[in-house]
Amino acid sequence: MRTFWITALLVLLGTIWPLAGFSNYHLFQLTLVVVYAIAILGQALLTGFNGQISLGHGAFYAIGAYTTAILMSTWNVPYWATLPISAVVCAIVGFLVGLPALRLEGLYLALTTFALAVAVPQVLKYKLFEDWTGGVQGLVIDKPEAPFGLPLSPDQWLYLFTVGIAVVLYIIAWNIVRGRVGRAMMAIRDHAMAAEAMGINLPMVKTSTFALSAMYTGLAGSLGAIAVQFVAPDSFGVFVSIFLFVGLVVGGVASIGGTLIGAAFIEFVPNLSDLVSKAAPGAVYGVILIAVMFLMPAGAGGFLYSMGRKLSRSRSAQTDTSEQAEETAAVSHDPMSGMMSMPASAAFVERPVTSESTGQND
Amino acid sequence: MLAGVLHQIMSGLATGGIYASVALALVMIYQSTHHVNFAQGEMATFSTYVALMFINAGFSYWEALVMAVVLSFIVGVAIERVLMRPLANAPVLASVGVFIGLLLVVNAMSGWFFDYTIKQFPSPFPDHPMLGGYLSGHELGSTGVTLLVLLSVYLFFRHTRLGLAMRAAAHNATSSRLVGIRVGWMLALGWGLAAAIGAVAGCMVAPIVFLDPNMMGGILLYAFAGALLGGIDSPLGSVLGGFAVGVIENLGGAYLVGTELKLTMALVIIVGVLLIKPTGLMGRRVYSRV
């Protein structure tokens, strides 16, 4: 419960403080962080919690972005109304991709999705779809104004809007992962055959996870397209998929909170290292990816989580013992009692014993 | 019409040779370690840059090629010893992560050292058309070189003690250790050999597609398709698969879908093979115990 309130407070703070104090450009960057976080969350659901490795999530990101852009530019659909459509489209595509993926284990799935990621720009450029996709030129869309006469700049409103959607999506993902379906997903990841023997409908869970994952990443693509106001085939090359994968691994593949760290990483690290050289972002990504794999396989999210657990455990141990010390301090005025209990407490340090018998030792 | 088809098949075979080499490099690493080297293409690109550096320094084409191949071999061995050794029993996700990391690093290094501008790469072969106009001199020459490489790799594995030891190490590490083969070094040699083959492929393809840090991206995809088509655990199959993909790509590009969707064709081949016949044309079916 306490974590819930802390998280809620942090989210509120993270929403209001940038709104009040950030320039439009920084808000735009922050919006993109949230967008990438949603995209990475989608991939985490599939790769981290269900064990299906995807190197091609940039494809779903592109589909979401193009769905929104086409709806907005060709049919003049308002930006918010494109989101549910884009979610449905991406979920269907994800489900369809998930069907053949059922037959592909680990490495082969990674390979196939990698091929998908490489092929995306070519498909987007293809001349048969040019009327809709705008071909190589891509599509330009308008930036939405704040509704209801709210006194916000478009960037501020977009940030608020994106964060709102993200909060909903994170709560849904959190509940799915904690619940029955999430346990089924993880059981399949850890031992598919045992999971099936337990009565889990493996094809159903795997394909729906794929659909859910594609929906998340696709929605991120839609939000990203609205934020950037532009889609073009060459901005959805294989590097998008690779960056999402990097963010996923850096944040922690099976960590919901870690997706935010991963997203911040892929948004800000290139900006910083671009100052050094054009090649630096790739090199930094690569080196950190390898380092994380060797040193911190659970990613930053997993690392922080285990640190937090260690910390809270040692703190709760500390408060316990200090309470005990107080209690015993009250009882044991007699110096003898302390000496008497010494050997006993030394021998049973690990065992939970009542304060009367051990307390003096602390 | 017929002459056109013939022309497409011939030049398909020429590019197929490049795919076959890269596919062979992939399969060599897959066979021994069950890793797919996503960085194979970037490594080959880097080797090609090294060769170009030697050429610019005044060496002849062939000297530069040999030096680049030797250097690639050494770097390949080094990568195996440093990066891949700890991954021997790691989960798939870890190995994929490291390979993607390697891809990014090598790609960035190519750009860093040799910059991102597209460069021309010289060809050692005559410029005029050959074989009755069906192939350019370079296509014919590079196919010859590729076939030579493939043949010598075959002879090496088939008829030398070291080749036998490497095959044994890939096939059954435990038993090989028991008969005194140093399995670790055999795997490292396999990596070196794969890197060297990649270097040759890079130098052969660079005069056609021009040299830039992302040169091998598409080629790697076709090589994947070739390796899967032939069977990812069969070296001979992967070579044939590579040639087949070259021909399919050229014919399909000319008559079926147009050149804009060539990469998508590789995707279709990959998905098709994995769904219809996951072992590929010449691969073995692997059974795993529960």
C-alpha cells in the first residue's frame, strides 16, 4: 500500500514539475521518454515476462505511428480517436505475427523478428501503398492544441496527454503481470512444458501476449507520431528496434519500473554522446549493452529492485533489533543477565527468538 | 526473354556466392556454439574497411585482401576468447544481447575510424563483360574467388587433422575433450575462420554495392535466409541455400515484386522455411529430451 502512494506521488510530481518548470523543448524530450517507455513496456511484456525474444518491435511502433498518421491526414480523424483504432490494428497484427511465432523458439524468433525490422522501411516505401503512406516523403501531421480552452501550450498539453495514457497503460500492465495471466506468462517463460502440464493454454497465452505487446508498442508509436508530427519510412529503420531492445535490456527485461530508466537511457544518451562524435551513440549503446549483459543481467530496474529489497530488509532488521534493545535495556539492569545470555545468543543468531533471551547481545 | 532470365540467374548466382560465404560463416559459429552471430555482417564490413586502408597505403589488392583476412582471423579469435567464452551456457537472451551490442560497437567503429561517407572499392578484375555478356568481369571473378574459398574450407574440414578436430569439437564437446582435443581453442579457431570468410565476402561485394558502415545489413539478412533454407546446422546446405537465395532474389526482383521489396523477400523466405520445414533442406532434425 505504501509503495502505491509513493508511486502515485512520484507520478504526480513527475507530471506537474516539468509542466511548470520546463521549456517546450525539454517537455518534448520528456514526452518522447514516456513514449519510449510505453514501447519498451510492450516489449518487456513479451520478452521479459513471456520469454519470446523480439528484435523487431520497431515494426509495431511503425505500424502504430502510420495508423495514426494516415487516419489524421487522410480521414481527418482527431488525434485522440486514432489511439483506440491504432491499438486494435496493432493488436491484430501482433496476434497474426504471434501465430507463426508459436513455432519458433528463442533464437529463431529473434532472427525472424530481426528480419521483420530490417524489411519495414522497404514495405513502407512500397509504391502500392504510396497513396496512404506518402511514400519516401512520409506524412506530416498537425500538433494538437489543448482542449477546453486550457491555458497550456501544445507541448504541455501533449505531455499531459501522453502521461495520462501511460499511467493507464502501466496500471493495466501491472495488474496483468501480478494476476493469473501474468503468472501463466511467466510460467511459460520459465518452463513451457511444465506450464502446459499445469493446464495453461500455451498457444492462447503466447499469442495474446504478442497481441498485447504489439498493442502497447503500437500505441507508443501513435503517441510518438503525434509528438514528432511526422512519419517517414527512414525513421523506422532497424535501429528503432535495436534501440528499443537496448532500452529493454538496460532497464531490465522483466521490470515494469525499469522501462522508464531504459526509455530515459535511449532518449538522453545519444544526445549526450552525440557531442563527442557521430559514432559515439552506437558505441556507447553497444558497450553498455554488453556490460549490462555481463554485470547486471537483470538490468537497472532489477538491480534497483534487489538493492531496495536488501535495504528494506536490513532496515526492518535494524528497527526490530533496536526495539528489542530498548525493551531489554528496560529489563536488564542486572549486569549479570547480559553475560549469561551471551553464548546462547551467539549460537542462535539466525533464529527468530524472543527478545528476552537474545536482546542483550545487540 | 530467355536470355533475360538466364542473365538474372547468372548474376543471381554471382551475388548468391557472397550470401553463401556469409551463410557459411554464420553456420560455422552456429554449429559449434548454437549462437547466431548478428554481428557477422558488421565484422565483415569492418574487415573490408581495413582492406581499403591497406590499398590506400599502397599495397596491391591481393596483398591488402590477405592482410585483412589475417587480421580478421586474429580479431575473430580474440572476440571469441574475450566475449563469447563466458556465454557458453548463458540463456538465449544474453547471447542475443551481446551480439547486438557487438553489432552496434563494430558498426560505430567503422563509422568512427573510416567515417560515414560512401566509398568506392576497387575491383581486381577486368571491367568488360564476360561469358557472352551474361556476367561482368567482377561478377565472374568474385564468384570464382568465393568458390575457391568454399572449396578450401571444405578441403580443410574434410582432409586435415585440425579440421577433423574442429568438427569433433562442434559435434560433441565432451567426447572431444576426452580424446584430447582442446575444445575451447577449436571454437576460437572457428570464430577466426568465420571472420576471415566474412572478410573475403566483404571485399568481394564492396565493389558492387559501395562501402559504407551499413553495407552488410541487407546481405546479412539474405545470408540468414540462405542458412535457414539450406539448414542452419549444415555447412553444405547453407552454401547451396545462399546461392539459391541469390537466384530467388534476382528473379523475384526482376519479375515478381520489383527491386523495392527485395528485403521483404528475404523475410518471406525466412518465415516460410521456419514454418514449412524448420530444419531447412539439408539440416538434421534435433530431438531434445524433456
